Amino acid sequence: MGRLRHIIIGHGPAGVYAARCIRKRNRDDDILLLSDEPCLAYSRILLPDYIAGRVSLDRLWLYPQSYYDEARIQLRLRTKITSVHPEQRAVTTENGETIPFDRLLIACGGLPILPGIDGLADAGAVTLKTIADAQAIIARVKRGSSVLVLARDLVGVEMTRAFCLMGLRVTYIEWGDELLPHIIDPATAEELALRMKAAGVQMVVGEGIHRVEKSDSAIVVHTSGKTLRGDTLAVAVGKTPCLNWLESSGIATNRGILADERLRTNHPDIFVAGDAAEIYDPAARKRKLLFGWKNATEQGELAGANMSGDTREFVVTYTPGLKQIFGVDIRHRWK
């Protein structure tokens, strides 16, 4: 087989790790890494600390531009892919450019979910996925103001921590009956809640959210037992894969892009990795979406290996209920 052209859509952890793996295994193949964002690949995990002013912008980058240059990975920013043509082995950009490929990896990630709560869509809520989102949040909140955080994942907890570090008055509203029940065990949840309260967070857990209202002076969240007011509403209840741009591609999708154990789609030269991949879990006997940095990097590396000719299989692994961020127990991040 001669020199191949690999296209990777998305420069998050899955895309970057795939590109890195391909280059390690093959020094001659062409690698084109595409992103619709205007900046280098970065650590989304650090965005809350960036919002809080604890991490500078240049510390967010996964690799400097020199890394891509030396590895001969062509990085194209501000390039949005709007369609994939498997039979023609090509993708099309929003500007109408057609780019051919021999192997394609879709690592487009996911988008924050905005739940269908009455009034929420018109409340001007903020979400956090990108640097642009983080910068918009920084510009919006002011020291001494109040923030309501509607959450159901670690992003919400980390955003709450960032707002506390900024000196804001924060109310954390768990969108469920328990604190992060699908992520941490009850004992960890109890200690985390105590630490959040000790930091000044008003905790609202186990109350149904009826509606959201926005006025000139405040955003109001009505629960089953409380009326909560804030200057800003942040929402972090999970994410969902970006799929609408694939509707006419013939690539099989369900909740995510359907992948086999080698992370191939129903087109054998098109792979998927990261938040967009829906993978069969033999232990659970069903397909799953596996979010998070660890899964994205592992899947990206495996997809890159298989795009280079390997036949490795992805194995779903389970981590303990206690979660860590950069090796630090999430409870201990609240000091």
C-alpha cells in the first residue's frame, strides 16, 4: 500500500491522539487535522481554572504549533466540515471545498445539552465547551454577582468551583435526586456536598425544576420547593454527539455514530472516536456513549493505529466511582 491521506475531523483529544499515533507508525502518510475552532488544540478540563484566573491561556494548549510542524501534521483551523461522501472518499467544507481522503476519522465531539425545561431556551443560559464559551462567561459575570448552576456532571461541579474562586455567590442545582449519582458513590457525594457548602455554595438537590424565567434584573428558577434568583444561569447537564451534519452521508447513527470493536463505522475506511462514538459494551449487553478525556484519548490512539493498518479492538473499561481530575480527588479540589 502506498502513501495514504488521513483526514481527521476535530482536534480534541481523540483527534490529536489519533494524529500522533498515525505519525508514530508511518512517517510518510499525509495527515490533515481539521477544526472549526480558531486556536490550537487545548485541554477542556482546564477551562474552569482558566475562567477562575488560575490558568493562563497559553497553558491550555496540548501542543505548540512547532509540534505539528515537526510531526508534519497539517493543522487547518476555522474549517467546518458540513458533509461526508463515503463513496467518493471526500469531505466538503462549509465554503464548498472538497477534500479527498483514504482514511477518515470523525472525532467531532459533542455539544452541551440544554434540557427541555419550560423557559430555559429563552433564559440566555451559558454552557461550557470551548475557549470561546469560557471567554464569554468571563466577560459576563462580575465579582459579587450571583450565579445559578444547573448541573448533572463534573463540568457543573467544576464551573461551580470556578465561580466560587471568582468571589461569586453560587447556587448549585442538581438536575436529579442525588449529587452526580452516575459518576460518584453516595459517600463521595456526601463529602463533596459538605465541601461545596463549606465554600459557600447553596446546594439544591432532589427538587424538581418546574420552569425558568428571565426578567430585566434576574434569572429565576422555580423548583418544587424554592424560587431561586441569580444574575447568570449556567447549565451543565451532559452532552450529546454532533450528528446533524451526517444526515445524508449514509454513515450509520443512533444516539452516536455506530462503531464496531475496531472503531470503524459501516464504511470500513471511516472511523470514529471520542464523544461521538457509540460502542457495544459486552458486559452491559448494549451500545454506549463513552464521554470523557480518558475514553477520548484511548479511542483516538486505537483508531489511529487501525487507520495505519492495525486490527486492535477497543475494550470498554470501568473506573471506580470516585473520580479524579489530574490525579486529584474531586473532593480535594474544594479546599
